Amino acid sequence: MNFQTSSQSFWLANLELPPLPDSQDLPTSSDVVVIGGGLTGVSTAYWLSSLGIQTTLLERGNLSSGATGRNGGHVVIGPNQNFGESVQNVGLEETLALWAFTQQSTELMRQFVEDHNILCDLHFNQWVTLALTPEQASALQENYSLMAAHNLAIDLWNKAEVDKQTHSSVFQAALVEPQHAQIWPAKLVLGMAQVASQKGATIYPATNVEAVKRHSGGFTLQTSRGAIQTQSVVYATNAFTHHLLPNFKSIITPVRGQVIATEPVPRLWDFDWLANDGYEYAIQRPDGRIVFGGMRWRSPTREIGTEDATVIEPNVSQGLRGFLCEAFAPLREAKIEYEWTGIMGYTPDENPLIGELPGQPGEYLAAGYTGHGMSVGFLAGKALAEMIAGQQQTPIPKAYRSDRGFASVAI
């Protein structure tokens, strides 16, 4: 079996929207500077410009060239952990708050897409968690009972039903949730950037921020295009946060994920799914193409601590291809047309950090999404914009706050 040696994301290789014009003149000052051109950074710039705040966004590569443009296309509603784990770790009230935050974020995203006619394949359907082993099936049963006790709309498929629904015999049971979405993430970000630009935001791709220096008048950012002064800085830098904030090296860890995309194939599922305790995940796009990611457990390092998204890991490649062929007979002859990697940012408790940095007024962070940024980043940008403007209306759950627990160390 032949494997690719370079990483080409389907989402980035097939963009139809034109790139934003790239001005060569960096302004000498801006009320706010946002660092990072993914979903969170562009969302923050959009909400800030909507509030009439002068905003400049700097991105070292192209817009959406990081995790936003290199993921599996999922918008997962709910906490990062399964319901039972989240309740155990942060409590029921906070787990429901995380659920509500992701629901609100996704609904705002849907409204934005509709209002501005953003063609990004946003599509809503069911979310199915598949069990590969009897132990995983038992855990799904426990989660089902707990969620049902709190009147959450869910269903549980037994072995016969899951075989029928998945067209596969390898799964033991499934937990079915009614709310999930899939999206072409890079198209969303480019569309949002165009709207933000129309509202007055200035956006500079290919601009690397080399250092952020605090002084009595605010901050000076040294960049590859020169210096820019600002009163507020937003780090929307996810796994790469420690490059500018070194003390985050032990708090947000880079983890490389890997994804493949098939040629268009006949419809197999009317739902999106994950399996093996979240290690594998898939969608079938409207064009019939299956996007399948995971298998990083086959890497000797589990891809932890890796920041290079330009190459792929052959053990993971073999696992991804093998799983699709072995689990789904209709896919045994399907051609793999794309394979890519992307760098996620993981935190110790698997929740992101959103808010002003403790003890560092004027510096704001939204990062560490642990692979679930698409359902959080849009509303995180709104919350940060409101906070900077002194008009905070969007509450940030305690489990997401930047000043919680481990994040209260010297930053």
C-alpha cells in the first residue's frame, strides 16, 4: 500500500472563495490586535469590528491554515468529555453550562451563515457514538441512563440496530444524540473574514508575530512586517500559544491529528459518528465523500508534542485505511483522494481557556480546544470582543475560564 509523504487538506485544496487582498502596509497602531487567523481569531475580529472597535488581525500563514482548515469537519455540541466524565470532573451544573455554550455558539454560527449567505456546507444531523467493545457498550449504557435522567433527548441502539444503521458488524452498541453539525471550516472562516473586513477590520496573512512587549502605553508587537502598537492583544493561537507565551508550554500541548478523505461514494450514513472512545470519527459529506480521522494511538508517540503538519505518519495512515476497509464492506474499493494532518491544542482537563490572562490586563486568550474548537470558537470570539469593549453579555463557563486551576500559575 502506498502512502503519501505530504499533507494536503481537502478543505484547503478545494477552496472556491477568492483570497483576501493582502495589503503590504502594516498600520502603526490599532485598538486591538488579534493574533491567529483561524475560527477563533477571525470570529473575534468580526465581533470586535461589529462593535465599532478598530481591529487588526495578524496570521503567520494563510487564513484557516491551522487546525481550522485541517480538521475533520465536525461541529460537536456538548462537553469535550462524555457526559458522565464531565459530570464527574466539573459537576452537573457546569456540564450543562458547557452544553448550552456550544449550542449557543453553533446557533449563532448558523445564523451568521444564513444572514451572510456563506456557502460552507453547514449541515445538521444526528451524532452517534459507537462502541467497539463490550466495555465501551457498557459505558454507553451508563451515559445513556445518566443523560436520560436529566431529560436530554437521546437514544440507544442495540447490536442489531447498530449493524443495520452503520452497514457494519464491528460495533456493539451506539448512543444517539440529535444535535450535531458538519461544515467546510475554511469556507466559513474566509466568508467571515470578508464580512469583518467590510466592517472595518484589517487582516494581514503572511505576518508572523515574533514578540509581544508590554509597556506603560499598552503593547508593542514585533512582526515580520514591522511593529504595531495596541491597547489589547488577543491570542487565538491554540497549540502554538507557547511560542509567544512560554509559560503555556505545560498547559496547552500540541497534538497532531490525521485525516483521510475518500472519493465520493454512495450514501452510507445519515448521521456523523465517533468510535473507540473518541479516537476515530467520521462524516459523510453532501457530495458523498467520507472524511475519516483518528488512529493516532497507532503512533509510538500518539502524536503528542508534535507541531509539524506538513507530513503524515505511516502507521496512522495504515490504521485509517485498514479500519474503513475492515469495518465497512462498501468502502473496500473506495479510493483515498486526500490525507492530511493538523495540530490540535490539548489542555490537562480537556477544556479550552477563554478570557483575560490572570495578572496581565489587556491580554486575552482563547485556545486549547482539545479537538473541539468548531463548536466553541465562534462564541468565544464574541465573549472576548464584549469583554474588551466593556460590554460583556456572554458568560464564559467556569470550566472554560482562563483563570481556573492550572491556568493560575505564573503566566
